[in-house]
Amino acid sequence: MKDYEMVVGLEVHAELNTESKIYCNCRNAFGLEVNTQVCPICMGMPGTLPTLNEKVVEYAIKMGHALNCKINSVCKQDRKNYFYPDLPKAYQISQAEVPLCENGHLDIMVDGEEKTIGVTRIHIEEDAGKLLHDESFSGSLVDLNRCGVPLIEIVSEPDIRSSAEAKAYLDTIKSILQYINISDCKMQEGSIRCDVNVSVREKGAAEFGTRCEMKNVNSFSGAVRGIEYEAKRQIELLESGGKVIQETRRWDDAKGMSFTMRTKEDAQDYRYFPEPDLLTIVVDEEKIKALKASIPELPNKKVSRYVKQLGLSQIDATLIAEAVDKSKLFDECTALGKCSPKIISNWILADISKYSNDTGKSIIETPLTAQRLADLLAEVEKGSISNSAAKKVFEIILSDDKDPADIIKEQGLVQNSDTGFLEQLAKDILAENEKSVADYKNGKTNALGYLVGQCMKASKGKANPGIVKEIVTKMLTE
């Protein structure tokens, strides 16, 4: 069998979280009573005139900056003509030749390695309605609430070579959309969807194979399964002497298979032409610069920095970077330089995440500041307090609004690291536990834990357990 590689391109459709729709004043909200958020404009009544929502343009430009795109300050909108029951006008307003943003790229990380994926374009368009099917009625009903909901379509170059890269790309796009707060990215509500283009070719070949497009991909894990299935299907077809035909296929996630929907139409089948009811979009250069300045450090850049400069694993770096409140706390803590990035990461992902999950509160809503967390963890790293004592201090800070130093003093939690005192303590414990000492020397290594525990008990938990263990081990081997 020949050695094949997959070639994948992705089209991500993200609904923007503007208050109103793209061309009318109807409310942009999910889950409301069927056909209640509609007006003559989004219902496609003859003679109605659309007006472009300025926020949609701003949000698309922000995403363009986030994906390193060239912003076209002058562009137009086009009619994409096709017939479907959920499209009352029988055309969709989109952008054809000149999108708002183009020629960008996105850096992703897969297994600790960075890769750049080209971004062909980002354009604005309106969403279609939704067909409703139910056993309680025959045929299909149409809900037009979603008609005119603003979308951006982000089209990648065919630079993706594995399902893992596709997943990393999609996760990164999603986290950026949420970071710059232009989409809620709720896949279960359809606010982020993707179409997948897959082809295969022999490794080393210059030409791409014939691609197939897959629709109805409703989750990122579904995209991974769909890509792997489609690449396998095409390879088996080629190996048996068949030929891949260009077509659009429908992914059925429950069956783990895709089925032919239609042979692929080309752009001319949509009969694009400039939208006559809307003016040319002209964006002031100062506005474009101001939108660029509003973009924070993005999660993919944070992941790269956390891994390369601060030594975190890719998994830990991603978990912190993808949550705005966690990354803010982490960045503020590391900037203080009082303790290692690793201990900060561990506490944010364990104790702080547990607190947020248990209470439903963000850490921002508590008295725990970056300064207090860094002060507390610095005491742990110095050995002044034990890890269990630190957890006690942490709980008190969250409820009492006090500094770690004051709590440690009040609670008498300082560890005793005086070597002379600890050596005498260890000597006394070993003298009182001759059987355990003999057990250790006869190969029963768990006796060490017992002896260290006795030392900790005798010191009422105040002894530094690390130093105690070193001293006891040294005494047992002498």
C-alpha cells in the first residue's frame, strides 16, 4: 500500500454576539419562541431594505487582527443565490471577491510543536433560518428567528495534515473568539459550526487530490472523527483502483459515516453579484488601528510563552491560557517573581479550579489577589509552611480577606526547619521505635514513612517534613 497524507481545509462559521441582527433591529438571541424575533426585513418580504449593523464589521475586523489578516478598508457585499426552504429571500447576503479580512495565519501547538496554518479569508454574512422536524407533524416547519443572525466565516488554507492539527486549529479559533468576546461559541446552540474539506495524496506529491466537503459537523470531536473517516474512505477507494469524485457529503456522527448529499457545485452555480441594496463598506484607517490596539495577548500566544519561557507542559499551559480569569491570575503572579511558575500553575489548576467548580464563583469574586497567592506559595517553596498548612491558609483567605503572613502567625502554622532541633527529635523517635528501625534495616522500607510520621506527630505537625525525612533516612543508613 502507498504512503498517503491527508490534506484538510476548514471553514468555521461563528455567530457573532451582537445585540441585534446584521441587517435589521430584531433581537439576536437563541432559544426564544419560534418566529418571534422576525420582521419584514429578515423574513425577506419584497420591497424591504437592509441596513448593515456597524458592530458586525467591527467584530469581524477584530477577528481579522487576531488572525494576522490584511484588513480591506473598502469592500462590498454580494448576493449568493440558492433555493432552500429556510432561506426566504432565495439568496444570502455574503461577500464573494473582496472579503473584509484576508491573507492571515494562525499559530497552533500540537504535541509541543508549533505550526502555522494559513487563513485565506474572513467574511461577514447572514445566517439562514432553521427547519424543524418532529414526529408530531408531517413534513417540516420553518423557524426564521435565526434568519439574519450575523456570521463570520473563517476559511483556512489546506495546510492541515492530521486530525490532531484540525482539533488544535478549531480549539484555538474557539478560544480566540471567546477571548475577544465576539461569539459565545456554544456548539450545542449552533453558534459555532464547521465544514470540513478533505483530500488525500501520496506523500511527497506536489498536486492535491480531489477534495470532498463534509457538512453537518456539529462538534470538534465530530470533525476529528469525520476527517479520519473521510481520509480512510478515499484511501481505500484509490487503493481499489477507484477515483475520488468532488462532492458534498453529510456527516452522520451517530453512525460514524458520511453520505453523498450532492456533487459539488462551483462558485458560478451561486450566481454571485454585488448586493444592490447595500452601500460599499468603507472603514476608516484610524478605526482599524484602534480595533487592533484593543486586542489582548491571545491564548495561542500565551500557550507558546508559557511552554517556551516558563516551562509548563502544553496541557497545563492550554488549560490556563483558555480561561481569561485563570490566565490573568497566572500572569500577575509570575510577574511578581516570588515563586516558580510551576507551583502557581499547579495551584490554579487544582485548588483554585476546585473552588470555582464547587462554588460556581470565579476567583475574581474572592479576596484572593495575585499578591496574596504569590506570598502564600513563596512560603511553601521556602519550606516555612507545609502544603497542608497552605491549603488551610488558602481557605481562610477566601472567606476572611486577610493576608497570608497574618493567618500563618495567628494559626501558628510556621514549620520548624531548625536542623539541630529536628536531629534531636529524630534521635528520640528512633530510640523509642527500635522495632521499626530494625524493620527498615531488614528491607521493610515502609517503616521510614512510619518513623517520619512519628516525628511529625511529636512536633504537632510543626516540623518540616522534607528535612525530617532527610535526617531520618541519613540516621537509618549510618
